[in-house]
Amino acid sequence: MTESVELNHDGHGGGDDATRRDFIHIAAGAAAVGAGVMMAWPLVNQMNPAADTLALSTIEFDLTKVAEGMQVVIKWQGKPVFVRYRTPAELATIKAEGAVGSPPETDADRTKAGHEQFLVVIGSCTHLGCVPTFNSGDYGGWFCPCHGSHYDASGRIRKGPAPRNLDVPTYEYVSDTRVRIG
């Protein structure tokens, strides 16, 4: 009596060789993918912000440090931020003007309800990034001496080459006297 042996498609007998070979191919492929991820991770990770930048992504400020009619300049993400405590006379003038600037905005569009006396804006001229001087210019707000842009006490552009109003950062009141920027 003769025994017959079935051969696989590769000429080898038995069924265990093919499954072992498949496992070795899968394991080698998984190891190659893992090695590729390990090599790519430092390249991807370097694009994340540095730790000191992340630490400055938000900042809290105590508004009691600002006297009425004055402003304080704080640094946030490497930019100056003006925190201005406006007088009742300034508020009356600003509210009477309505929507002005570019784009036209009312003062209520630029402040938080219930805290209209405080204005928080990024202190960089929107023309070329200069820092405007406080309480000067034709409208009692800021004046950029580099190219002659005039802003009102709400940070809206009123005259000069600046293309838009001073930017208002994302901020919120964490209490009646503390504001979180960022």
C-alpha cells in the first residue's frame, strides 16, 4: 500500500509551515511599522510648542492694579496686551459714536457685558506691528507714531493707514476683579 502526500502550493508538505511563515511575515511587518513610528516620533514631537510657550498660553491678571483712566501693559505670548480702565466720560463718548472702525464695531462688541469700563486689546498696531502710545492721538485712545494711525479709547481705528481695529484677544472674567487671557 502506498501513501500519498499532499503538497502545498510551494512544494512543501504539511500545513504547519505555511502558518509559521505567515506569522513570521506579520511579526516582521509589525516590527518594521513600530520602528518607523519610533523614528518618526521625534520629528513630529519637535513641532509641538515649547514648554515655556505652553506655560504662557493663558495668563490671569488682577484688574485692581489698574487705576481709573489708566492702562497697564502685560505680556502674553510675547505680545503686549493693553488693559485699560476707562473713565465714565470716555465711555459716554465711545457709546455715543456707535459703530466705527474697520470693521465697524460698537464698544459692546469689544468688551464683556457688565465690565464695559475695562478694555483688553493686543497692543500692536495692525499696520506694521508697532506699539501705539497711550492716551494720545486725535481720539483719546492710542497713537502709532511710526505711520500716524489713530485709535479711539475702544481700540477702533479712526484715522491712518492701519487696516483694522486693535485685536481683542480671547479672554474671560474668572471673578469680578480677575481676567484670564487666552
